[in-house]
Amino acid sequence: MELTILLGCFVGGLVIGLPVAVTLGVASLAYLTVAGIPLVVIPQKMYAGMDSFVLLCIPGFILAGNLMNAGGITERIVRLAQALVGWMRGGLGLTNVAASMLFGGISGTAAADAASIGGMMIPGMKKAGYPADFSAAITAASSTVGPIIPPSVPMIIVGTLSGISVGKMFIAGALPGVLMGVAMMITAWIIARRKNFPRQPWQGMGELWKAFLGAFWAVAMTAFIVGGLLIGFATPTETAIVASVYAFVVGAFVYRGLKLRDVPKIVIDSAVSAAAILALVGLANVFGWILVSERIPQTIADAVLGVTDNKFLVILLINLVLLAVGMFMETIAALIILFGPLLALATGVGVDPLHFAVFAVLNLMIGLTTPPVGVCLFICADIGRVSLWQVTRAIAPFLITNLIVLMLVSYVPFFSTWLPSLLNN
């Protein structure tokens, strides 16, 4: 009865549109009340879920991304990307993807990428003669690269949940993220050739060099994060704090686009964003503790393994579950609730935990571009002033491309485990 009430409140909250954090809290409160468990469990488990040194990465990287963006980084990254690939057929589409790959290494969140890059690229592509639905679709699709290439907020959550090194998680996402970005660029180029989209003139090596110098300090931030983790210079949390200081210095004194009077507001906005994520983490930890106490993870694992213990079929089933959940649930909540049970299932058939973590996050990133709860779809449709249906139809080729990449990453562990293995050498 208690479990029925828990799941009923959870599903009901999602159906009526309550925020996921509120839904988790209400469902947990209803369960504990009916079960006669003291409600003091809620603050205890919330605190236990948030009491992690690793989670300090989240406010650190959010602040670093906001400082760099306020300092004029978006324009410089777009200029560099356009100098690199803008001269090809459909060059602005390729520029869009390349800019997202570069920007993703700073923001670490797909929504920030979609809003920042989309706000500049979608109007620019429309003005250059690209269809509005294609412009919005490629922006939404490419924004999902951000949380794969380090730093990544979902990767931090996964590391906290599983005990896997966040540093290794960051490094593990680099190769799949690049693979995903290159695959989308190829798809955009093919579409551009078929539909004869415009191309920009080659601006010469001089422009490429100027664009590189202009974006150097922004791109160097990603290199600093990845390099520092590879050589063991700093922990992810230390890297996040240093990155925030770096972003402030570069934005205020190198690019000079960051005004000192704007810093307090940026800090407050970053704190609010981080607090919302941490509140979600805390409430989801209460919900997860209840599921564990009811032996739900073990029941799921036993049920699937009772049907098949074939490694390839289990991976396929996990992918299908995560893709379906990603269509309806917010990424971090889905990870906190489902990662534990599915990790137990995956390791039960011999899947490396690090490998599983990467393709689990990749699954949920794809969910950000699928209706009905595709956050990046809504953002880009709004910027492009097109209907959700038009963007959904235009994004289909990129979804197919990303699903192919997902299958490669899921079934070829090399893409996820090779770079992290260098940390052990």
C-alpha cells in the first residue's frame, strides 16, 4: 500500500506538471506518513544526499560558465567556429555544432548552450537564408554535446551517486562528445548539400588566426580542466573553483566584457541555479532511500536477469528504458532515481561501471531533444519562432545520428574507457 501511494503521488505530480523536486518531496512525504516513519528522516536524508565535497563542483562550474559568458565568450567562440568550418556548404550549420562543442566545455549544461548559442546563431542562420526549423533543430541537437564534453553537471551527479571518480567521468565523456559532435556535423553537411543551403566565403588564414587568438583564453579553459585532471594537478572540485577565478580574470581583465558591477548579480544567479539542483539532489536522495528500503533496485535487476542475462540484450533494454524516461523526466532526477538500479543490472552482466555511466548520461541527453519534455526543443523553438512540431520534424535526422553514436558508445567500451585508463598510467 505504501509503495502504491509513493508511485501514485510521483506519477500524479508529473502528470499535473509539478516541478520534479516538489513531486519527489510530496511523494516521499506521503509514503513516510502512511508507513508511520518519523518525518525527521526527510531532512536527514536530504542533508546526507547533499553533504558531498564533490557536489561543490556544481556551483563552481555554473559560476565559471556564467562569468565567461558575461565576458563575451559566446561571440568569440562563434567567430572561431565560423572561421574553421563556415566556408563549407551549410557552413553556419557546421559552425553551430562546432560552437556548441567549444562552448560545452565551459557551461557544462545543455540548456545554457541552447540559450547562449541559439540566441546568436538561430537569428543569424535565418537571416542568411537557412530554414527556421533547421536552424532551431540543429541548435537543439548540438546543445546536448555540452554535458558530455567536460565539465558536466550530470557527470558530477553520477560520480556522487556511484562513487566513480568524477575526474574519470569527465575524461570518459570527452571522446564520445567529440564523436557525437563530428557525427552531427556530417549530418548537417549532407542535409546542406541535398537542400543547397548557402555557404560562407573562405575568410583566409588571417581571420582564422585572429579568431583563434580572440577565443584562445576561452578554449584554454577546457584544456585546463581536462589537462589538470589527466595529470592529477587538481581534483574536480578544486578545478571548478580555480576555473571560476580564471573566468573572472579573463572576462574582466582580458576580454574586458565583464563589468565589475555585474559580478554580484552573476554570483546570485549562479547560486540560485546551483541551489535548485542541490535541492533536487537532496529530495531525490530521500526518494531513492525509500526505493532501496523497498528493494526496488534488486527487484528490477532480478526481473530482467530472470528474462535474459545476455549482456548485449541487457544493454539494449537499459538504453530503451533510459530513452523512454528521458522523454518525460528531467535529467538529474532521472539519474538519481534510476542510476542505482540500472547500474546494479549492468554490472551484473559484466558492464564496466564507467562505461555504463557514460552511455546512461548520453541516453538522457538525447531525451532533451525529444518531445514532450525536450527542454532544448522548447528553448530553440521559442528563439526560432517556429512550432514544436516543426522543430521535432527537422531534428529527426540528428536524432537518428545521435542514436547511432549511442549504440557505438554502448557496445564499444573503448570510446568511454580509453582516456580514463591513461589516468592509471
